[in-house]
Amino acid sequence: MSGPGTLARYRFYTHRGILIPVKHNAVRRLLILGAGTAGTITANKLRAKLPKSEWEITVVAKDDVHDYKPAYLFIPFGINEPEDARRSAHTFLPDGVTFVMGEVDVVKPEEKQVLLEGGRVLPYDYLVIASGAHPRPDMTEGTLSDEWHGSVGEFYTLEGAIALREQAFKWRGGKLVMHITEFPIMCPVAPLEFVLLADAWLREHGLRDETEITYVTPLDGAFTKPVASKILGDLLESRNIKVEADFMIERIDAGEKKIVSFDEREIPFDQLVTVPLNMGAEFVARSGLGDELNFVTVDKHTMQHPDHPEIFALGDANNLPTSKAGSVAHFSIDIFVENFMQLVAGHTMTHKFDGHANCFIESGNRKALLLDFNYETEPYPGKFPAPVVGPLTLLGESTINHLSKLAFRWIYWNLLIPGRPIGLPADMYMAGKNTNV
């Protein structure tokens, strides 16, 4: 039945030309799956904007651990300690956010429910999937051998980074191979940073002349963007680091200490540092929401699922065609929050994420480079954030870049994760960039 005032109890928003009614006199439920970078920033920003009397916000995580993953890279070289990387996840969530520990079994979009392992059911009106990306060594033959975290190592987990530090203590020279299985990966410049830091560490310890370093990538160069790839390739060459491109791995033979490609190329190693295939959460596949790597399918400008307008995916969990990096999570969430506030108020979302990413590349000797790019514009040399004065250098090594990367850990824990502004616009801008290269 309907009568006078019935429509007044609803807000309407448009999706694909269809009016969607939402009751506005009931408490609405926002459910966030994941308490990492994207999930925590989102919870903090939206809790500050959504009235507590009208909105319940719940964050689900498999455990109470929040890691600052960029710290993993520095642990093998003694620059960071393991305790620098880890905090308790729930302590970064504000009052008015419910924290639930549990493994997600499946999302049921038609019922607007999330089922946890063990049977608990969590209903939602809006769902944010921020379940991240995960290294999957089990997807490459030979990776999970008896030598795993020995002569075959990785730094994409805290355990792996600590094990590599132990291996460094034993190193006396030989063949060091840095290998990437396939893209996308979390922080795509991290393997480049690893070989550059290794070069500097080996020189410091008098072992560089006894060590051959090879960087093995499935790409046709050092990076995905041509200008940056040329500059980074030249940097590797100047450090006597060999690049083995277009290498699609078929298996790791830990016994023979070699990696083998599908075209039967073989690269021997004494220490292999590998980046396993990165995939999204398995519940994404069970829920029918993702691609072949379990990354949630979304519109690249709004992070909204194309078939379920109440579902968004943020951070590394989605299939945006840009880097899986903390800066992308930060910039895209700024856009998402503005859009979400329009959406729940019954308006059309008007903001568009442009794929903005910036990444520091630690290059050793207390120096680093900086990349700034988006979907349409590749990294260019120049100054950032201000033209001429910078003070940061784009696509060039500088000490201030290095110090800024180290300082970002404090910014992460104290500003970024709590959802406080850090003074950088979400959209990329061209001021200060030299495009004549």
C-alpha cells in the first residue's frame, strides 16, 4: 500500500538511468572488508562525515594486525626493524566503528549479505571491499620447496623479509637474482629498489665484486612506462645490474638453483629473491565479483562495481589499471569519499579518479627517485610538488627524496591512516614536469 508521504520516506539515486529508492528513516549499514591501508583510511574518513545516528560502520579483518608494508623492503638491509612495520589494526579505528575479526567466506550481493566462516551473517546497505592483494607462491612450480625462505626468498611478507636478513648475514658472494613472476604486484617498483639497495649494501660490505646481480622481469624493460623504463634501465646498467626481460617463469628448480622460463631460458642463482604471483582474496572469486586474479572488477574512475552499485572496491583489492600502491589507495579514496557522500544523499557521483600514483624508488647511498603519473600520463622528470623549487626531484636521484621516503613512515601512522589531510591533491597535475624528453 502507498499513500501521502510514502515517497518522502525514500531517497533516490540513479544508476544506469534507473532510479534506486533507499529508505532514509532507518539506520544504514556500511560494511568494510579489510583493515589495511584502504579499509582503515575509508573507515576514518567516512566516520567523520556520516552521522552516527544514521550510519553503522563495521570493519571486518581476519586478524588484529596492520602492517606498514613498505618497511619490509628495508628489513633485509638492517635499515628497518620488524617492529617498525607492525601495529594493532583496531587501534587505528575511531569511536563509532565496530571491529569484527573473522574470515570472509562469501559475499551475496543479491541478499546484501556477507557470510563469515563459521556462519555469522553481516548485512549491509553499502559494501567496501578492501581485502588487498596477497602473494601466492603456491601458483609457481617449485616455489614452496625445502629452500623456501632459504636460498629462495621474498620480502613481500614480514616473515620473508626477516628470513632474507638472516641470509644476508651468510652472504659471501655469488649470483643474486631478483625475479618477478607477473604483474600486477604490490608496489611495482619495490623489486627495483631491492637490487639497488643490494648493490649499495654489497659495496659497503666489500662484496660487490664477488656478486653478480640480475634483475628478471616479465616486462620488456625495467618499468611499465617508456620514459621511466629508459631512465631506470640506465640506472641499473650504471650499477652493473643485468636486466633479463620478457622472462615468463615456468618453474623454480631450487635443487639445481635455477629458474626456467616457458621458452626454456635458464638463469642460475645462489640466492633467488622472487616476487610470487599477486592475487586478490579467494572470497572474491567465490562471490563472482572479480577477474581471473580475484581482483574486484570496478569502474576505473569511481571504484564502483559495474553490476552492483552498492559495492565498491578500494586499494589493492580492485583491478584499476594503475599501480597497487599506498598512494593510489590514498588518492582514490579521496575521490571515493566525495562520490559516496553524493551517492547516499541521492545525487549523481561527479568525481573521477584519474589513476594518480606517486612512488619513491630507494636507490641506495641515501638517495631515492620519485615517480608521479596517472592513467594517461607517464612519469616525467621535473620537480614536485612545486615547480622549480620542488623540493623533491622527479625521475632523478636526491637525498631529500630518500629522507622523504623514510619520513613517510611517520606520516603513514600519524596522518594517512587516521584519515587526516596530508596536503596533496588527488588529481595529478603537470606543473613542474618536463615533458620534452
